Amino acid sequence: MIINNIIKKPVSIANAVLPFKKKNVVPIKINKSIEIVIVPNLGGINSHQDNVGIILEEKNILKILSKRYKNVSITEINSEEDLEALVKRKPDLVFSGVKYFIFNNKNIWLNDYLEMFEISYIASSKAALDNESDKNIAKKIMQKNNIRTADFFITNPGEYLKESSIPIKFPLFIKPVTGGDSRGVDKKSLVFNFEDFTAKVLDIKIKQNSPSLVETYLAGKEYSVGIFEDSIDGSLRAMPIEIIIKKY
């Protein structure tokens, strides 16, 4: 009798599975505060700023971090008072590409300042940035720690007067010793002969006011490599990140 009743009153498949339909689960957000710190750019969009190491797309970062953290905001620092207010709020993390601020003709390095107040941050301290900004120092640190890097030498205009005196064979890649953001790097950075070598070294000296770092040319993709020091034993570890750039 029970079987007959079921046959006479069939239930549609849609209605049968409806009570078991999985509901949308809202992810539980972590109760942490993150401030994305930026500075005004008085030049054009994404124009170079000496005091900014990484140009952030702050609105996209805000959207991404807000999916997992409760309190995420964008903070623009325009004065020393703004910086003091930031540390008073004591966020759990400061997410920023800013290296330093210039207030009253003095530089205040953001991450060193945050460290005094025990506030966590991304990126590096001034000491680490100094090592990174001078490519000669950075490459010597790599060699000392047995991290492979292309053969190189440092030069200024007029130092090598003939091709046979150059310590590395062509092709060579030439860029300024100091600075970042690919400044001084263009289609003429890759050289195949002595004439192009001398021209590029002179160009870097005139336009960048920097000696040239001359490396063995390595074909392939470009990577930005972060070097992390283990706080316990002092060992270094390279963490590569692929950077996709426009073709010249």
C-alpha cells in the first residue's frame, strides 16, 4: 500500500533535490586591520617617484584583501601628522610600496619607522633597500652566498679603450649601477660590439649620472628576485617572481 501511494503521487526530481541544495557559503573574514599606504603622485600616471619602490594598484589590492580581512583601507600620507596618526591606529599590517617620505627636508623611511612601533609591513628596511639599489653591492652579496649570478664588471666612459680589454665576451647587457624601474634600460642595452658598448656606457653616464653594470647576456624571461635572510642562521634564499614586460 505504501508503494502504491508513492507511485500515484510522484515527486519531481527538481523538488526532490531542492531541500538538499548547497547554500552559498560566505567565507569567514579574518579579524585583522590592514592599511594600504600610498603617497600622492604629482607627475603623470605611474610616473617615476624616487621615494616609491613599488607602484601599487591600490584599489585592486583593496578589493582582493577585503575578501579575507575585515578591516582594509587605503591611507594617503601627505604629512608627518598623517604618519603619526597611522602608528596610533596600529594596524596589524601596512601594505605599501613607499620607501620614504620627505617632511621638513628630511627623509623618514616608512618601514624603519613602523618597526619602531612594532607594526608589521611588507617590503624591506632601508638597509636592505640600500643593498638592492646598488646592483654592484647586490651581486657581490649573491656571489658571497653562492647564489649564481651573471658575470659582470663595473665601468665608466673611457675606461676600456679597445675590445680586447673588455673582461667578458659579447653579447653584453648594460644598465645603470643604481636605480630601479628599468631606468636606463632600452633596446640599446643589449650590445654585440665595441662601438655599441662605448655608446651605451656614455649614454648611461650622461642621462642617469651612474656608472654602468655590464653583464653577460642571458637570454630568456625576466624575473624579479626577492632575497630573504633567515633570522636564525643568516642564510639567504632567492624567491623569484616572473615579471611580464612590454616589448621595446
